[in-house]
Amino acid sequence: MADCGHYAKKINSVLFPCTICWICYHTSMSEKLICNNKKAYHDYFIEEKFEAGMVLKGTEVKSLRMGKANLNDSFALIKNGEAFLHNLHISPYDFGNRENHDPDRMRKLLLHKKEIGKLFGKIREQGYSVVPLRLYFKAGMVKVELGMAKGKKLYDKREDLKKKDMRRDVAVALKERNK
């Protein structure tokens, strides 16, 4: 039995210790968050979520590993049957040379054809848009979570803020009561 509580696997007569047992290896390959788009949840009703890969350059990936990205005001568009992410700002890599990337370039999204068709159909409807919700690493690859969003009206935003304040007040009251 290993330190992590899992039995080490024996493959080709080699016994793997705890640090590289298969169960621990696969759980360590979980998602690592790069950045969130909190503004999207405030400005839109998110109806459906999609996961997409991105076509990136090497210095962009290095910059993302350092956590230098901004999803605010970014959106996805469909052109000629391909999805592109606009206004995603990835800061230039500090140690990059003349081959460093353009921070605000358009980036291609990797989606299945059926998913692109579904997104395109919804975008054509009035009031729908595709916004990125979060950017993260999954098994060493950069992924973006896209949301099919419909814009909120001002009174919807106010209502959400009131509900949030009420929940916070109740949580504070319960915490004080339990002291």
C-alpha cells in the first residue's frame, strides 16, 4: 500500500511507488484554472456551456502558465464554418524574443462541426452571443469554456444583486447566531 492510500501498479515487472502510481497520476492531471470571466455571469444569462480547445503559439502557452490572461469583453464568432475568439488578451511572455505573440490577436477555437453548427444557429437568433466563461489547463492542454448567453436587462441585474445581498446577510446572521 502506498502513502496515498492506493496500491501501486505493477507493469512489466516494475512496481510504481506512490508518487507515480496510476490513480494519483490521473487525478493530478485535473483542471488548473487560468482565469474566470465573472462579468459574463453578471451581464448574461448562461443557457448552455461548451468546452473548446484553442490554437496557440508557444509563447502564449508560457504566458498562460504564468496566469497572464484577461477574458473581459471577449467573445466568439463563427466565420466560414470555423469559430474564432476575439478580444482575449494574453500578455506577451516576459522572456520572449522577437518571436513573441501579438497580445490581442484572433485565436481559432477547436470545436466539432456539430457544435459549431449549433452555436451558429443560436447566434443567428436575436439576443444570443457566445462568451468565454473560463480559461484552464486540462491534461496539459489549454481549454476555454464557452457559454451560450442571452443579455440581461438592467432590472435583471438589479434583481440578481438584491438576491446576492440577501444571501450574504442570511449567511452572516447564521454565522453570528452559531457563535
